[in-house]
Amino acid sequence: MTAQVWIDQTRNMLLSSYVEELRVLETAVTASATETTLIVTSAASSGIVPGVIIEINLELFYVTATSGTEISVIRGYAGSPIEAHAVLDIVRISPKFPAFRILEALNDDLADLSAPDNGLFQMKFTSFQYVAPVDGYNMVDSDGVDLTSEDVLAIYSVSYADIGVANMQPDIQSWSLKRTRDVKTFTSGLALILYSGAAPGRTVTVNYKAPLKQLTLSDARATSGLATTAYDLPPLGAALNLMSTTPIRREFLDAQGSSRRSEEVPPGAISASMRDLRARRSRRIESEASRIVAMYPQMWGRNSAVQNNYWNYAGPLR
């Protein structure tokens, strides 16, 4: 399943039982800003009028004029991406929470979940051949592409393939990750320094903690690197992010407020809902972080690389 599932889950959480008005696109649209006419089913009998915002996939359109089923629009409204759209794509009228904003909030939450105080991440590995006279090695990924400093949160372990038939993988006990190195020597800007060596010519394997990956609409959720048990977390975080501006909107003075505010939705009701979501999200983060610590326990050893509980540091013990 793609990131669209998370978008739908976030929207459903925010809208609860509220149903937005929908229509269907009758003709395909290219990704050209100059193509400013849409054909939409039953446009004349809907809420599509000049000044209204409509949404197709991630793109928002500002309606400037309507004539029957034909709608004139300004494309890419509010910074949304201008995209191609197919026949039968859903047209959402006056979306309360635009899909492209939800996707941004989901990616913001994936980045937040990767922070050391939350403790979620994906474990990756890379390898290289050990050369006896060389202590420092450039950091590349498993495909040989240079890693960036943002790609590596911390090193978890360094081991090598020992000589013999038992396929032993002894740990290299003393090492350090150096950042912002001279790219003339280390093209990635990252250098793994080995203070204790391996057998010459043997393969060294480095397991490193990487942040969760940002998603596009068509990316599978698995692309994020998040464990399947934690798939409920991004929609929770995105909903909190998007709800945070709702109390501000209540204070606008440009129009008379809804009568529902004083009775059905009294002041503080939105904040109370946010507190419940925040508490639920915090409990789930703690559960998932403890699951990861159980999979990759903290390692201690004399003169070894040490990671603390959140693994925000990795270097040789002095």
C-alpha cells in the first residue's frame, strides 16, 4: 500500500464522520500550468463556484469561473504541485485538509520520529574490503553511492568476515565516525576510522542507524523504513500537526463564527482532542522504541564503540 493510505487515514481521523463534497474529473489534464480548464461531472449543481478551492490528487485549484461542467482555474494554488490527472480522478470541493498538506505533515512526522528522543529509525548496512595500511574509509551505501551526514544518525556495529570455514563475524572493537571530512580524501564527507584492524582483504560490514525516509504519494509505506507495527504513528503525528492551527482559525474576525462554537464545540474542545491524540502517540512511540532496543540492544565492551539508550552518540571509548 502507498502513502495514500496514510493520507486517507489522517483525513478520516480529522474529519471523523464529516463527509466532503466530491465530484469526478471527466477529461484528463496534463501537468502544464497553461492548461487551466477542467471538465467535472455535475459542476453546475455542486458547490464549485468562483472563489472556491478544489483538489485533485495533491494539486489545489482556485476556481475563477464556471460554465456548465467546464471550470476555469488557477493551478498549483497555495504551493501545491502542478500534476497530470486522469479521467475519473476524484475532485474534492473545498477540502478542509488538503492532501499535499497532509503528505507534508506525514513527512514532518517521519523526520520527528527519527529524532534521538523518539528513538525510531531504520537499520541499514554497508561493506568494504579491509586494506591493512588504511585506517580511514569513505562511507558509501550498499549500492556504492556516497552517504551524506544526514543519512547516518549513528554507527551501531562494525564487524568483519574472519578467515576460516566457520563464517565468523568478529566485531571490530574500536572505531569512530568522523563527519565533515575533506571531500578530496573522503568524497562523502564521512570517514569511518578503525582503531583496531581486521584480516587483510576481508569484508568489513558496517551496520548504521538511518533516519526514516520521506515519501511521495506513490511510494509504498515500506519505503519509509518504518516497522509495520508502527504504521499507525505517522497519521497520528500528521493529525496533531494539522490540528495545531485549528484553534487559531477560531479567532479570525473576518466573518461571523459558527453558532456551533459556543455549544457543540466550546473553547478548549480542540485542545482537549489534541491532548488525547498526543498522549496516545507518546505511548505508541515508547512501545515502538522499546521494540527496536530489544532488536538492537545497547552494546558494552572494553575499548569498544558504545551507544547510549537513544544511540545519539557513537565513538571509541576513551
